[in-house]
Amino acid sequence: MKFGYNFSNQLLKDPFNYSEERIFKLFSGINIDCLEIQLAAVGIIDSKGAVDKTQKEKIITLLKKYRISVGSVHAPYPFYVSNYLNFKKGILHKRALKSLKNSINVANELGVKVVVIHPSHTLGFYKNDAEYEKNITEIIVENLSIIRDYIEKKKYNIKIGLETMAPKKDRVIVGDKPQEIVNIIKALDSKKIGATWDMCHAYRSLVKYNLRVKDFKELARYTYHIHYSSFSPILSQCHCPTYYGREKPIQRMISLLKDYNGIVINEISPIMLIYLNPKRTLKQWFNLIIKQSREDFKKWMH
């Protein structure tokens, strides 16, 4: 397995205000195998789903300069690009397909094997209703089939990891139950389509829907990629480092992944790290969470 970190734009903002040069220099001194790059968050894909060639080349140059490997990229989601896979037509539909195709093209250029996609919107406007959910799922499958065909036509050595979503109180979120992700993958029927299993999202789904760990067993068979950081009931909306609030359900979910040999990406916010212990440097924190992730998976998978 490889262990990495999710790189977005948080270090570029307050309270850090790092330059991109300083960020990559920081990561070059950390014991990680790879990064996952949030393409829209770092400006490689703009708000309309187009590739910013200047920013793309700048990031590629920094990656080469500091000899940092990219293991996966995260396609834009509606916070950054107004793109919704639950529409059949219109500007948001076109923008969704454009941003996803461009994410795949950039991934291919970077030599990346996994593109993470949120199957459903996170800024939605449908209340929880079974009929809405069924209709939206059908549209999502239809749109993802276009992306599947695009990868196959281009003959890219890339897989899509559909991310397990976190449930919301007031809206339909397709993919916030493990079986929903499995059903979409089966409907698409392609070795190019699998799951990105977000352990924090899965924990929240387990609690909300009174699921059992065995409900995730089939999902484990389709998992290409993992997002990880333990869940803390005290900081319930956050991805928290593994030294804080370890939960037995997550340990048991990880134990289902006996044959997994892909990438594990830690998603803890750097702001949260400093909040938890401001005396540790970011370099110390990042080395700590990656070390702990390695130890957790080695212990819990066997």
C-alpha cells in the first residue's frame, strides 16, 4: 500500500499563507508516498471546468523540482465548479462532463491512476425522498457512463473512484449508503469504475442509518482507493488525526480490506492539526499522521 495526503488550498490561506513553492518544499520533507491533488482547489481547473494551463504547468514544475509523486487527483465538486451529475441537460450538465473529462486528461498527463469523483451533489436542493433518489441515481449512472466511455476511448490507464458520501439532514445524497455506490458501479459494469471508500463519511452513514459493519463488505470488493482519518465524536464534522477519537467501527471496516493494495489518503485539515496542538510543526504533524495511518492499516487489516 501507499500512504499519502490530500493537498487542497488550505495552506495557501489564513492562518498559513504559504506560497505554492513553500508547500511543495514542506511535502518533500515528509515521509509520504504520494499526494492527492484537489484540481479545482489548487486552480488547475477553473470555475467553469476548464484547465488553467499556466497553473497546471506551474504545479507540474514544482512536483518535478521537489520530486513528489501524485497518486490520485480529486475531480471538482460543486463548491468549486457548478457541476452536477444529477442533471440530464443544461449548463450544469455540460460543465459537469467538461470538468470530469478535463480531470481525466490532467490525471493522464500526471501519470495518475485514480480520479476521485463525488457521484452526487453536496450543495443540493432535493429533500430526502425515495422517488427523487431513484431518478437522480439513474441520471448519475447515465452521465458516468459517458465518462467511462471517454476513458475507454482514450485508452487511458485510469480508474474512477466513486467516493462514499456523507449523509445530510435536508437533502438527497446519492452514495451516502455503501450499497448505493455498489449499485452504481455494477450498473456501469467496467473495470474502470470502482469506489473511493471515505472512512469518515462511512462512519457517519453507519451511525445515521443504523448500519452494521458487514453492510460494507461488498463495497470492500470494489474499493480502488481510500480516504482516511479517524472520526472523533467530539469534533463530529471534521476529519481528525488517528491519535484522537479512534472508533472501533472504523477498525472493523478496515479489517474488511484484506486484499487491498492501493493508496490511502489522509484528509486531516492542517488548521485542525494546529488547533489540536499548536506546539507541533506542520512537518511533525504530517509525519505523525502518515506514520499512524501506516500502523493502523497494518494492524487492522490482519
